[in-house]
Amino acid sequence: MAITTKLELRQSHSLVMTPQLQQAIKLLQLSNLELASFVEAEVERNPLLEQAESDEAVGSSVDAGPEPASSPFKDEDRDPANGAAGESTASGEAAASETGEAAGDVAAIGEASGGDATAGDASDGEEPGWLEIEARDRGRSDDLDAEPQDAFPEQEGWSAGAIKDSGWASLASAPRGGGGEDAPNLEAYVAEERTLRDHLAEQLVLAFADPARRLIGHHLIDMTDEAGYLQSDLAALAELLGVPLDLVEETLDVMQRFEPCGVFARNLRECLTLQLKELDRCDPAMAALIENLQLLAVHDLAALKRVCRVTDEDLCDMVQEVKRLNPKPGLKYGTSPTQAIVPDVLVRALPDGSFHVELNSDTLPKVLVNQSYYARVSKATTRKEDKSYLVDCLQTANWLVKSLDQRARTILKVAQEIVRQQDAFLTYGVRHLRPLNLRTVADAIAMHESTVSRVTANKYMATNRGLFELKYFFTSSIAASGDGDAHSSEAVRHRIREMIDAEAASDVLSDDKIVERLKGDGIDIARRTVAKYREALRIPSSVQRRRLKRIALGGSPQGHA
């Protein structure tokens, strides 16, 4: 076979996605925090994009697109801010075929290619920055020099100058009520939360006067995590600093007596041992218990009694004392802040028994295309490169606005169908959660199931039953023992937990008994499935639960399955 260069003509079918379509698909699976960060980056990059400061600005400056498809849920009072932020077309959704995952996404996003640009001037109501707040505070402090001395009567050692220098001048000059533009920045007067490293560094200064030991101590503090555990090897630290290993170990031995008790431990056993030594309770029996924590983890109290050589009553007291210790002593100090979950969809029950579904307007980015600014700049622009840049910015801005609008409409459509499918759960509780998969929702709203999967990722719904991720409502089905409807796996897990929580100490349910009760309720389930659900719920086995209940009642830890 000769190897030669030749030209050939081939005909093939392929789905080509533009960068704009890929961006729109990516927006579907972003959470509200990730979407806000993405929009802020686009606003900084694109001079024609602006973020509206109020819902009124969005409603007045942006044309609303066509209303979503009809829904069985009432949304006559839906917030106009949840509507479109630019005209959206549905030709892509009608033309896409079930040719794969990308084709389904194209159908969901819509084939929008530019369109009319929306115009709107940016809102002037910007929040004052930190520098402006500090400048106003300095201005109010400087104004105190012109006030008469009797404005601050000198009583008990206080003078006008002392009050001004103490930082209370801005509070004294602020209007009562704290509500106006000149209100002081109260965050400047809130004490900073003490961290574990700050607390340990203060004790380090008092514990050592030798600079070498202080340097070693600072490195040990840096190698300590939030829970208070040492996360590095002492030999590596000694080699890094060029000091003997004995000096590092002696320094660590002193620092392990710092507060909170148990810090600088290298494992759980050492952490608990340090706390027991501080309480003067580290006797041989307790030391044996700490060395065999794996037996305590599986609740094998009979083996622990043999290892510790104590009576049943003494062993119960020792176990209770260990449970009172703190396995993560460092967490009592400041840790990284926890970000609260903000729901994307709000669901509330109506008096007639139906449910009202709406998007949370607080999580929807309000983006405007400044058409007037584009008109002014384009008239004054003469270079071809500048005009091309402006046209590109305008097209990108229009596409982003339309992608955000289509994303909001898709989320609302999927959420409405989920609520329609799971209305029994919202009305009666977890027992009535129905089996649901992505294809069922996708077929009901005429979308591809890959689009539904992206929409339900990282999205949350606030209901009368609590806050749930949208993926929570998609559960597998378990067949019924008779001719009844299938049961949701989540509902079955909930029933297993209820049975175990209600069991008595004298009648602990085994997995076989749980299977019999579930079959009596019309649920056809295997024993291994019950064991899998129980382990997923972190519920111990019947043998371990029987031992725990006997300990709680003060009985003997010994027992049989």
C-alpha cells in the first residue's frame, strides 16, 4: 500500500456549538453564588454591561420576553423581576432533536444570535464605599474642633479631646436612630473574633524566652489545623530548621500543655490522653481503654472489660467520661465562616391546596445593556478596530442577558414540574414522596434530560417542609408487594429510621424484622437493601444498638445478638 498525499471530499453530520451556546449551557449548572461571581466578572470586562440596583430598574429598562409555558400552578402575582431580561426565542427548543446530550442543551438554551439590544441607563444609587465612610467619619471628627467645649461636659475625667481621640466622636455626632446616610460604620467597633492561632501565639510568648524555642513554636502553630491537631512530622521540621529533634520534641511537650487542653496532638488517642492527664484520670485502666478505641467504636464492651480488667459499672463510668472529652479542642475558637444556603426557588401553599412556585429574585442577577452609552461612543469612534470591539461587546452583552433570561425560565419550568409531581410530599410529608427520575420531568416539559440534570445541580428549593436540593426529589423506586404503586427509596429510608427510633430496649429490631414489617406495609424489599439503607443512615446494627441501650439503662454491657 503506497503512502501518498491526496485530497478527498467527505460528507458528514455533526453538531457544532458556538462559544455562546457553550456559555449558556454552562450557566445552567452554576449555583447562585457562582453565577453572581461570573456576572460580576463579565460586568467588569464588558463596558456595555451594568448591574441594576433595584427591581424597578430592571422592570423599566429591560423588555420582558414571552411568558413561560402554561402551568397548573398559580403565578398571577409572580414578580416581574423573574421575567426575561431581554427578548428570548424558542426556535432552538422546537428545532432540536433527541440526538444526544449536546442537542438537548441546545434545545433548552434556544438559538439566539444577537437580536435587538436593550437599553437602559445605570442606576445612580450606588452604596458608599469604605473610603467614603472613613472620610465622613474623619470629617465628623474634625468638626468637633469647632464645637463648644460644653458639648461634651468634662465629668469623671472625660474631656472633649479624650472623647474625640477615643474613637467615639463619630458615634456621638451621628443622628439618633442610626438609619441615615451619615450613620456610623458599626462594624468598625465590633471586636475581632479570636482564632486558635492567636490564642496559641499569646501563650507561646509567655512560655518561652529563648528565641530558638519561640521560632520552633511558631512553626508548630502554623502546622496546626483548625481542630488543634498537628499535621506535620517533627523530624521534617527539625531538618528544616536545622535543630536537634530532641529540642523540637521538648518544645512540643511544653506546648501540649497550652489551652485548650488537647492541642498539638498528632492523633485522637494522644488528644484524649492529654485531656485525661489534665484531669488526673489517666490511670492504667483508662490508658488501656484509650489504646483500644477501635473496640469502643464497634461497642464491643465485653472485650473492653477484659482488656481494662474492670467491672461493668466501672467500665460504664469510664466510657461516659471519655464521651465528655472534646475530640476537636481547636474548634471552640474562631473558624472559617459558614455560607448560608439561599434558595433559588420559593414554594408556598395557597388556601385552595395548590402551590405557588416562583424564583427567588434575590438570587437572579439584574443585568442591563447600556444602549445609550453604546450610541454615544459609537458615534465618536472612527477607527475600525474600535468599532469592531464595540460591536463584539454589544453582541456579548445581549447574549448574556438572553442566556440569563432563558436560565431563569428553565429553572422555573423544571421547579414547577417537580412540585406538580411531588405535591403529595409537600402536603403530607416524606412518607408520600414519589419515585421520580430525570426522564419523567424532561418528557413533561419537552426538554432533554441532560438539561434537567444541569438545572437541578446546585439549586435549592424552599418549601413548607424545609429547604431541599432539587436533586433530593429524584429518587429510585422500590416495587410494591402487591398491585400498588411503587415506593420511593427516600420514603423507605425514612420508615426504617422511624422504626428504629421507636424500638424498645427489650425489643431491638433486626434487619429481618424490619423487612417483615415493611412487607406488611406493602413494600417489597430485600434484607441486603435494608442493611444498605441502615448503613447509609449511619445506624448501628441490632447488636450494637442493644449494647448501647443497655448502657443507657445502666445495665450490663454484655449481650448476645
